Amino acid sequence: MIAPTRDFVVPLLAEARLAPSVHNIQPSRWRIDGDRLLLLGDPVRAIPVADPLARDWRLSHGAHFEGLSLALDFPRKSGGLF
């Protein structure tokens, strides 16, 4: 398997971060860790009063991950990178 370069990944993450989130709090953060991509939560962005079980907070992470999936698929569909 060939690991994607940082130059390839950073624009994808820029697109993925545009994903919507519940309560518009954008709780997700990406970190490049060697050859891994980590999706992390920012606990400072949690809203315990509106979301006491952090369900919406976790759903927002799923939307962020889906945004990355769409960003990865776009170049192929537009005749770009792949």
C-alpha cells in the first residue's frame, strides 16, 4: 500500500472540515500522525446543557468523516487525480 503524501491529504482535510455539525459547533479536529489520519474531538466545543449525552457531538464527528469520504471521491468523479 502506498501512503498518501501530506500535500495530497491537507487539501482533502480542508474540504472535510466544511462538513456541517449539530448545533454548528464543529467539534472535530484532524491530526496527521505519520501514515495515519486521526479524527479527534475537541471537548471544549461540547454543549453539555443542549447535548448532555454527547450524542450530537458524536454525530458531528460522523458528518466530518463523511465529508472526508466525499472529498476523497470527488477527484475521481471529476476526472482529476485518479
